[in-house]
Amino acid sequence: GHRAVAWAEIARFAYNPVNHWFYITLADGTHLWLWDDLNGIGFFAETALSRLPPTALQGDPDARTVLEELAWEVRYLV
């Protein structure tokens, strides 16, 4: 499905290395999953790094690392 979410609504942004997805918790407690191999994920990663609320990434340093790796691929391999 599709759902539009404002960056400010994201309370927690975590990464699950076993399933290769980002686990997103919104301020209202609902959850979204975003796979790390989606088309355009590198461009999403670049945007996420600049727009996610700082507190959203504090709980999972691995999420930031994966976002940085995906963004690097867009910058240097495309």
C-alpha cells in the first residue's frame, strides 16, 4: 500500500539486518516497513539523512549507517 507521512511524524527509525528493512514508528504508534532494496532507496536515504528528526535515529545507530551506505551508492556509483 501507499501512505504519505510527514518527516516530523517519525518517532523512531530503526533497521532490521535480518530482514533487510527499515522499521519506522510514527508518533501515533503505528508502524511502517521499508525494504532496503526498493527502487530509489538511495535517493530516499539521502533525503532521510537530512530530514529525519534527530531523535528518530538515536535509538539505532545501525539505521544511520545503512542510510549512509545507501546514500553513498547513489553519490558515487550512479
